[in-house]
Amino acid sequence: MTPNKNDCIPEQFRFGLVKSCPVVVNFNGEPVTSDAGLILIAELDRKREITSRLAACFKDYREPNKILHPVNGLIAQRIYGLIMGYEDVNDHETLRHDGIFALAVGKAINLEQEPITLAGKSTLNRIEHCPEDISSRADSRYHRIEHDASAIETLLVELFLVVEFFETLFPPSPDLKNDAAVFVDNSVWYCSLDYQTLDSWSRQRRVVAKVEYSYKEVDTRFVVTLLPVNKIPPGRLYTQKYCPRGNMENCLKEQKLGLHSDRTSTHTFEGNQLRLWFASIAYILMNALREQCLAKTEFKNATVEIIRTKLLKLGAVITIRKRRILIAISSACPYKEIFAMVYKSLSQLPCPG
């Protein structure tokens, strides 16, 4: 139930006693955010220019002197919301007053007690809502932002499918030689064999075995297949058929559960397609953070949801001063060392332009 804005809110709330002292709660504290880790995503996005390149795929027919929220800010706000777990446009009616989101999209925060105002649900909906009865966005009164589907598809290929994107994300690691030495010491064998269970299988089947030896352990995997040996050898079947299929299924599942790519509830096909593209860009940002910034941490194989919960969903107090804006995260944060490692990796990236 949503409370009525006219309802009177008490100045304070009293609870039970703790060692004979009353517990009092009020709403007079300093501004607090629960998404302090978003600043890492915003820095990665600023240096790699991912959401800004997506914004370049949109045409804005609004009058320039009447624009309060530019397209690049709207796109960034929507995608950052997906990354932080806010899949619904309605969530931004509250997020528009969150200081960390304002900083992430580049909004200025001043010392005056002016409310922080980002785009609300109605403004963001003008990007995603694609009415079929409007032939020209330039002549429309309310829906004057148009996307280029072909340009977005090309951008996704450039960002996600081109390997060089990740290879050039960071400078070469100083530990490259040590990592290479460990890799050389590893040994991997593949072989095919015919196998039949005692009861559950009616006949023999082809089984591809993979045995990997490293300085840590011996890892053995098996894949059952109907493809004959003369069609595809065991090594190629495992690496080129089985592994990509499993990885792709995991990526789709992660994008659906972690970034809500299945939230396609608009009334038009184009609007739902645009939402799916937004979720894809959000996944690219999160995957870049995981593959490069978290490669040497315990989160190197973590899902989007785990990274969000443990590294991005951090409570912090935002203090505004004349010379700086301080985001004070709790000193009891259990992952502050990993936060520092991510920051060090991000600082090595060149600034765009």
C-alpha cells in the first residue's frame, strides 16, 4: 500500500528499551545511499564510453533550450538502474533523488539545500515507449526521442563480440610472464571412448573425456555426444561445441535473472526490443568489470547478482563540501580491499579523448 502524501509523519518514533535507554528513530540524518558501489561502474563507463556510444544511436528532436535531461544522461540512468537491480522504470521516481545516481550520470550537486532531481518515470518512458501510430518522431508532441535499431545492433557487435574490446581494456599485466609460465606447465588431454551403463542406457554411446593437469590439481570432465568421431575430433568437440554452448546458456540465464532482460511488458515490439538492448549494454558493463577488474579476486567467476550485492550495494553517507563531495562507506565493509583493487585497475585506464 502506498501512503498518502497528506498523511502526517511523526517527528520521531520510539521503540523498546535497550539497557533502560529508549530507542528513538527519526528522518533527520544526513543523505545516505545504498548503492555506493555504482561509482565504480560509472568510472568504467566514463573511460570506455559505453553508454555514451549507445546514446549516439538516438536522435533527439526536442528543443535544445528546453532540455533538462539529455539523452546520454537518460540512457546512463536507465542502464545503471538495471545494473543495481532496479528493473522497472517506476523505480526511478525514487532514484531521481539519490545522490549517487546524480554523480554517476554527471549531475552537479551543490551546497544549497536544493533537491537532487534526475529524470523520473515519465521522462524515461519517452525513450522506451514506441507507439506504432507515430510515423515521425520529429512531429510528435510527447515522443520526440528516436532510436536507430541498426546502429544499436552494430554497436553491440563492436562492444561484445569483438575480442579486442577486452584485450585493450587494460594495459598488459606486470605478472604476464608468471601467468604464462603457469599456463605452459598445464597439460590437457582429450579422448573418445565407448561407454554403456549397467541399467539406464540401452546401448553404448560416445563419451568425450577431458583430463587437465595443473600444478594445483587434476580435473576430469566427460561429455556424452551423438556426433561421430569422423565428423569432429574429441578436442574440438569439447572446446568448440560443448563449452561455448554452456557458457552462452549461463550468460543468457545471468542476463535474465540478474538484469531482468525478460521485463518486456511494453505494448509494442520496438519498445520491448529496446529494453532488451538496454539489458545487453548493462551486461557488457558488468562483464567488463568482472573480466578485467575482478579477475584476480574471489569474484572472478561470480554472477552479476553476487557482484551487485557484495560490491556495489554499499551503504554510504554523502557529504557535500565546497571543495569536494565525500562518499563515506562504512568502515566495517567486508570487501573494501577488493574495492581498492578495482579502483587501482580503473585508474590505469586512459581518459577518453
